[in-house]
Amino acid sequence: MSDHLEIAQYIKPDELPDNVLIGWFAHELGHIVDYQRRTVLSMIKFILGYILLPTFRSGSERRADLFALKNGFGKELMATKLYILEQSPLPDKYKDRIKKYYMSPDELELLLLNKDPERILF
């Protein structure tokens, strides 16, 4: 959790390009939608899985990205990924975490080229 709090030391939302901020919000909204679908017990299991199982964490981040993509924010999501990995002043430790758990720009590009977000499964 502390990694998320450290972002504010390096990035100020009002200084981000609009498309990067929109992509970031679309991803985070994907998490909120995922959480809303869960019961209390399911949310407890989710939290434990996210903390303890790297593959579970990757799946959660992928679902959030797919939500953004399916709802028409693919280009903005790509802008966010490229900004974080290539342009941001975030520490390498944080960028490595993004590379480990999140969909890569290459994978997102393949999904964007598919141009049929309805075929994307959650």
C-alpha cells in the first residue's frame, strides 16, 4: 500500500497530460466497479489474494485495464502506461512493480489492434 502513497512525492495530478490522467482514472474506476460486485466475504478473499498471491494481483490489475479498454479508454490507458514507464520521475522500484503486475504496453497494443472490445473477457 505504501507504494501508492509515495506517488504523490513524484507526480502531481494537475501536472499530468489530460490523456494520462484520464487513462489512470479509467483504470482505477475498473477497480471500483470490480469491488462493487463483491460481497463482504468476497472482498476479504480479494484482499488476502491481492496481498499474498502475485498471480491474483496481476489478474486484478488486468481486470481494471480491461474495464478501461472495454469502455473506450484504450488510447488513454496506453498513454498512462507509456508515461509511467518511460517519462515519469517515479523510482525504478515502482516501475518494476508496474512491469511485474500490470498489462504491458505491447499486450495492450495487441488488444487495441483487435478493435473488438466486446470480445474481451473479464
